[in-house]
Amino acid sequence: MTDFFKGLSQVKFEGPESRNPLAFRHYNKDEIIAGKRMEDHIRPAIAYWHSFAQEGGDPFGGRTFERPWFDKGMEGARLKAEVAFAFFELIDAPFFCFHDVDIAPEGATLAESNKNVRAIGEVFAKKMETSRTKLLWGTANLFSNRRYMAGAATNPDPEIFAYAAGQVKNVLELTHELGGENYVLWGGREGYETLLNTKIGREQDQMARFLTLVIEHAEKIGFTGQILIEPKPQEPSKHQYDYDVATVYGFLEKYGLEKKVKCNIEVGHAFLAGHSFEHELAVASSLGILGSVDANRNDLQSGWDTDHFPNNPGEMALAFYYILKQGGLGKGGFNFDAKVRRQSLDAEDLLHGHILGLDTLARGLKGAVALIADGEFDRRLDERYAGWNAGLGRDMLDGKLSLAEIAARVERDNINPQPRSGRQEYLENLVNRFV
Ligand code: XUL
Ligand code: CO
């Protein structure tokens, strides 16, 4: 048992009027909304790294958090697991996510590291027999250790590719054994700092080979979860190969993997790519590769991936709009890839962060459901494109007319189109009614 959360009890829904700071005001997991429990729409997950491994450091100073499991090797890792599952219960989380190095210390060799990860995996398996918290996804950290400074799969040294493969095999198998519903590959340092020492085409071939090996192994062991790539444009490498959803799709298609892999889209990463979060979701959904979400936000002034907890229900409403339109995230969910700030020292701060995130998602979800139920938003979108449903529009789209025939039609019918208002502010007002 751990007394890390001494004095704290499970966070409950108390409604918007509640003054209890350790209650949900909007997140009501069992509320049926658009035919489904709220929790089943959101499928929220706790990120092991940010909540239990993060130390509160920044480039100007080290650790601010004092956690009784820090610097204590495997004994510390066991205590950390104890604390993590106690937290899952306090916040009533249906899912969690982890990297191998978050859960267990690295050993002197791959075999030793993997053994440590497996030992904590056994602790998880035991805990999961009685906990309701399931595994949303597992992943391997192929970016922190110095061996990966020039990338993992895209490293010029094939032995590093091989080492990374050994790490991924272990975490993929553990993810499968723990019933994980997805396996995530974030590019980490798969990118480059300078072209002066980099062969882009060669590195992308390596990356595709690595991904193919992962897919093949997943199939071999009977893993039926989603394989997800998490796009990010920069940080840590100056140029990341998984820049954004469109770039990832181009990569997948080039190597024939677009039907096997989807995207895990992170709010802050979208923003760094110069996109809005909903843009990335809309693009992914239209390409059939919207798989899961990393929920957070960036500090808008810093231009850095700050991983704050989400606090913008309007942004989340537009996100949920695209998710609901494609019928949900399926096996995906909303992983809180978010950390409390370095001054947020106390155990209860972890609860405040997640309450903020969950209440924000709940408000976003409700807003999107109301927007869709109202119908005007969708109707206006349909009306804007209605010209394509019949006549000239339909014929051009169906390839029934050549360029010359279209040109002749314009002259024959004296077509002289008049611009129409895009009604942006009208639509912004419309959305505001529901968020
Ligand atoms: C890094 C990031 C990662 C991935 C998992 O920016 O988002 O935590 O989500 O490796
Ligand atoms: Co992430």
C-alpha cells in the first residue's frame, strides 16, 4: 500500500454548481449522451510518463518534485506502479498508457532493460486483475538514451536500428499481453538536424522497414489493436519525418502501409505544425487514419511543446465534431499527454490537472453533440456544396466531361458565376451557441 495520496478520496461528479475543487463539474462518466456513456465516447487515459516519471525540471533547473520512488531502481519502480494504480482509482480512469522506460529503470544491456520492463509488466498484470483501468496503449522510448541521438530506425548505424527493434518487440508483446488496444510509435528523433550529414531517402526507407517489421510482428503474435504513428513537426529533431498527418499519410502510402497504420494526433503537435487541432483531425478522418488522440495544449506564446492540460472546451468541441462524425475513435481514446507545472508539487495537483482535462473534454463533447443535434451547422455545410450533387457539378466530378467540353458548356450556357458569402462570422456565432 502507498500513502502518497493520503487524505484524498475518489473524485466524483458533483455538477456545475459544486464548489468542491476535487470534484468533476462536467465529466459524468455514466451520463448517456448521443446514445453512449460519456466515458465510452472519451475513453480517457493517464500518461504514466507525465504523471509519475516527470520530475518538474526545465532547461534552467532540475527536479522540483520529490517523489519517494525516484532514484530507487526496481524497488522505486514497484512503488511507482503502486502509486500509479492508486491514482487511476482516485481519478477513476478507464485507461492508462506507458513507455518502457517510464515504468522500469534501464539496465546495462537490452536483455536487462527488457527484463526490468517485464518484471513491472507482471506487477501491472496482477494489479489489472482487480483494477478497472485497462491499457490504451504502450510504446517504446527510442529517444531519451544517448544511443538514439541520431534517431532509432533512421540512425546511420544499423546496430541502433537493431537495438530499437529489440526494445519495440518487448513492449509490443507486453502491450499485447496486458490487453492493450493500440501500439504507438512517436517519431522521437526520427528526423535530422542538418542535411550535411543526412540522406533523407535512405532514412525514410529504414523507417518504413522498421514500421513494416512492427506490423508483421504484431500480426504474428495476434495483436489486433491499432498501430498508430504520432505526428510531430519539430522537437527534438529540427526536421521530423512525421511532420503532420498529411506528411505521415504520404509516407504510409509510398510504402503501401496506409491501410495498416493510423494516427495518434496530439493537440500541441498540431499547433507546432502550424495547424489547428481540428484541422489535423479533419484531415486524418478524411484519409481514414484518425485513430486516437493525445489531449493537451501548448502555451501559446512559447512556441514549444509544453504539454499543459487542455482547458479550451471550444477547441475540444470542434475536435469532437470530427470524431463523432466518423462514428467515434473505436479502439482509440484521449490520452492525457499533459503534465502539471513544475511548481505544482503536491499529490493533489495531479488530480487538479486531470479534473481540468476531463471537465474540458466533457464540455467539448457535449458542445459537439448539441451542435450536431441542432442540425443547422451540417445543413449549411451541405448547402454550400449542394451544386455538386447534380447537373454540371455531378457530371464534372464523375468524369463525364473533358476540359474542352466544360469550357464549351460555359460558353454555350453563358455561365457567369457570382461569389457567395462564406458566412464565417455567422458560423462562429452558431458554434458559440453550443460551447
Ligand atoms: C512527445 C510525445 C510523446 C508520445 C509518446 O512529444 O507526445 O510523449 O506521445 O512517445
Ligand atoms: Co504525445
